[in-house]
Amino acid sequence: MVILNEVPAAIEGNRILIAGLKIQPSVAIPQKIKSKAGEIKVFSLTVERRGEGTIEEEYNPPKKEDEKHREYSLVKRGDKIEGKSLWGFSTSPLRNGDIRCGDSGRSGAHTGQQTTLRGKCCYLELINGWR
């Protein structure tokens, strides 16, 4: 298990658990992005004001090094990134009720939020680390 909290850092897999204070999915219309495997449609989200992401399920079958979205992406189960803000996407949209409020990701004054990205391709990148 590797934990990164400085830019550049990213994780990717089939399922990523996200916790933070402000999780915001983008519009429900998929965006097209170019990947090494071709063009894919994805649904993006941002995590503001402290967040973390952990790989719950690795790619199956595993991707080769040259197939990853970023060369520095972590792809092993349990690998984690954390910092002030994160951005990511998945091939499946988040639905109403997918973002849960509770103790996970909680700070002293704010209830934390938690969600899980699922799909053939899930990606989460650290935008601002702790420094």
C-alpha cells in the first residue's frame, strides 16, 4: 500500500472509494476524453476542501504500464492519494444518493461525504497536496 500527498499523484482502477468535505459531480452529460486505448466517455467529479481516494478494486485484467492514463498512476489495491483538492472521472455516472454523508472524511465542524466511483475505468488525480 502506497500513500501519496504531493503533486503529481493519481490512482486508477475499477472501483475507487472517495472521502472528503465537498464532493461535487459534474453535469450528467458525459465528456469525451482521449486515452491510450482510444476515446472514451466519462463522468467527472471534484473533491474540494480535503479529500482522499483509495483503490478498492484493481483493473481486471491488469493494465500494462503504457496503458495507464498517467505514467505516475498507482494501480494496486489499497493505494491511496490525499490532499486539499482532487479531480477524477469514471465511465459510470454517480446517481442520486451515491454521495453519502456521515463520519468518513469528517472535520470538527463539517460532516464528511463519501462515495465510490465504479466502472471499466476510474481515475482520480491530486490537484493540490497538503503543502
